[in-house]
Amino acid sequence: MLQGMANVLSARAPAVASAPVVLPEAERARLARRGRQLEIFTVCWAALEASVALVGAYREHSISLAGFGWDSCIEMLSGAALYWRMTHEMNHDRKHRAETVSLKLAGWCLYALAVYVLIDSVYSLLRGGASTPGWTGMAITAAALVSMPLLTRAKRTVGRGLNSRAMMADAKQTNFCAIQAGIVLGGLLVRSVFHVSWADGVAGLVLLPFLWRAARESLRGNACCSH
């Protein structure tokens, strides 16, 4: 009999653990305010990244650095959409509409990024990569490699707290920015030290399946469950 009761309790445990947590209004307002602050930082940082990366790409003839710069432009768009989403957190009807629009925009931004990375990687392999890697690209990608994981973690905290799939998708896009920064930085360092011009092109192709999957999950509304 005791064993039967234990089985019943264990069978019910997952349902209890997975029950959604209803946050107090004050906590939701705090998280929404935190989300807006994070998106303001995202837009400002992405603007700096895009400016430095695109200028550096022109000077250093780096295709992968140009791809990183255009990725930053996509981040600016996604960040602006998520800021708009966070402003509607306390209005139930507007919140769900903003969530749907922002989630779809984040998904299409990820698809656009995947297409750009594909074109950029293939062209980089065919062209042979950058001829003269410089410090500009290394500096901005190294800074992104340090800051983006911290920003990703902060966005995930807000996304889970508000049960916002759009914020979780945006966090995933920020995480891919960190991954791409690592790829670009690694490629620049390998070309500079070992004179291997195709390293970052290959790494970009490896990244593609992950980008494509993230975009598909975002459009299907599964981003909230992603880690």
C-alpha cells in the first residue's frame, strides 16, 4: 500500500513542479523594467559593434568582420523590438500581441543571420579570407566575447521570470553573437599567427545548423524552453 502511495505521489510530482509561477505585479514590473534596460544596452552596444566592425572590415578587407558588423545591425533591430515588447508587460492584451510580433521578428532575424553567415562563409572560403588582419577587429570581437555571455544570462533571467518566449529568443540571438565573435576572433588570430585564411569560413559553416534550429524554434514558439 505504501509503495502504491509513493508511486502516485511520484507520478504527480512533475505536474506540480512544472506549474507556472504567478509573479506579483511589483516583481513583474521590476523584471519588465530590467528587460527594457537590457534592450537599451543591447541597441547601444550593437550600434558600437556595427560601427567599429564595419569600418574595420573596410580597412582590413575582412569578410568575416563585415558579417559580424551586419549581425550587430540585426541585433539592433531585435533589441528595439524587445524593448517595445517589455513596455507592454503590464497590459495583458497588448503584452500577448507584442510577444507574438517580437517572437516572429526574432525568428526571422535569426533566419536572416543564418543566410548571411552562409553567404559570408562561402565567399570567405572562395576569396581566401582577409589578407591583413588588424587590431580593430580583434579588439571589438574580444570585447563582445566577454560581454555577450553576461548579457545573455541576464536576458534569460528576465525571460524565464516573465515567461517571455520573445525575450528567450532574443537571449539566444545574443548568445549567437558571442559565438560568432569567438569564431571571427579565432579566425583573425589563426590567419595572423598561422596564416590559415580559411579557418573562420569553416567555423561559420559549422555554426549554421544551430542558427537555423534556433530560428525555427523561435517561429514555432519554443524559445522559452531553450537553454
